[in-house]
Amino acid sequence: MHGRLEHAFSLSASIGMICPICGSPYVRQEQSLVCQKGHTVNGNRKGYFNFLSRPAPDTYGKPLFEARQRVFHAGLYDGVMSAVFDEIQNGESVLDVGCGEGTYLHALADRGHNGKLAGVDISRQGIEIASTGEALFCVADMRHLPFAVHSFDTILNILSPADYSEFQRVLKPSGKVIKVIPGPDYLKEVREARHLKGGDSQADARLKEKMHIHKTRHVYEVKAIDAGLWPDILQMTPLNQDLTQEQFRDMAKTPARTLTIDLMILTAFPG
Ligand SMILES: [Zn+2]
């Protein structure tokens, strides 16, 4: 049963992948991609490629990504998603850097998007969940993306670190970055439950240094939430990864009634 892996090989050939170690193109040899200097990446039969020579520490485990999927399916991010998708034309090739469990790419494919789709994340756990559909998924370091120059029309970078020089390399000259960063009230109910202060994100300042911000859109929504979803909300965010199981259970007992989604969607061009 190698259907998924065959699909991943055919996507990798159409997208044009390069070795992140030496930059030379890959050719397929049986179930592997091999570059001109002999660096080899084995295809995983679940349908993805892992370009990391050693695994990244598993700060974000499978439960985080699964919780995130359930929160997305409950519709809490529908407003953000449609604001992001408004910036993407049908037919564009899209790379999601920090794609995690792949929700945005799956949703884009479900909308009938007919451009090439690829997602990378440093977490193998996220990519294993992601690699079920139309997009090519890779475990890779965003500072050394396994793609040739000028491969993509759009890079999505959603609540995730960025490497703008590397983004510019793989973007077409007319390409754009759609970056989502948290506003001050993002998930404030979760922070209040932990008595944490607001985050002080410098993400847009770094983006401004490297790129020209063409458009900023603010999504601010206070969503009513089902009590049953609260444990997933606690679980889905990196904020709570330091909690012990006991602390987590205590927090889960007193669900918030609302959740604040406060996110900025920035569309930016290189230069
Ligand atoms: Zn190589």
C-alpha cells in the first residue's frame, strides 16, 4: 500500500525539490530521493519526506496537533481562514511554512484550489497527521527549505517563526508572504486562566525590516465555546506545554465561556 508515497513522489517531481544540504536537484531511486552528491532522503510510506538529519525535540506532540484539528473543525478559526484565503488566487502554488497538522492546506484543497500545495514543519508528529491529502508534506528546517529558487507564488506563515531570506529564495519574484501574527488579546482566556501576561510579539517589526507590507487585516472575534472543547483549547497552544498533567486537569475543570481570536493577517512582498 504505497499509494500515498507514490503521490508524494509525483508531487515532489512536479514541484522541483533540491537537497537542503548541497542545493543540487534530486532524482528518484526506488523509494528515495537522491541528490547529485548522494545525499539521500527516504520516502515515508505514510506519504511524506523527512529532510532533518536528526529529529527536532518533540515539544509539540501528537495530542497538541490533534487538539488543534478539533478546534479548527469546531469553526473557531473560520474567520481567520477565510481572511487568509481571500489573499490567495486559485491556481497559485502555495507553501505553508510551519504547517503543523496541515489544516490550512487541507481546507484550501477542499475548496478546490488547483495550484500546487506544499507544507513543511519541523515536527514529524505534525507532518504525520498532515500527510493525508493533496499537498506535499515535508519534515524540514525552514532555514533550509528543500525547494528550488522561485518555486512558489505564496508562502503562508501562520503563528510560526519565519526566515525571510529563505522565503525570498523559494518565492517567485512576484510572490508574496501571508503572515498571521497574534494581537494582544489572542487566546486571552487561556492566559487569564494561567495568570499569564499578554505576549509581546515583535513578528511584524521583523517582517517590516525584510519585506514590504502591502495589506494588514485584523480579525477580532469573541467566540462562544462549548465547555467540551476547553481541554482541546488548552492543549492546542504552545503556551501550556510546560504544565504538569495535574495542573492541566485543574485548568480543564473551569472552562472559559468564550475564546478571543485576535489575529493580524499581513500580506507582504519581498524588497
Ligand atoms: Zn545533497
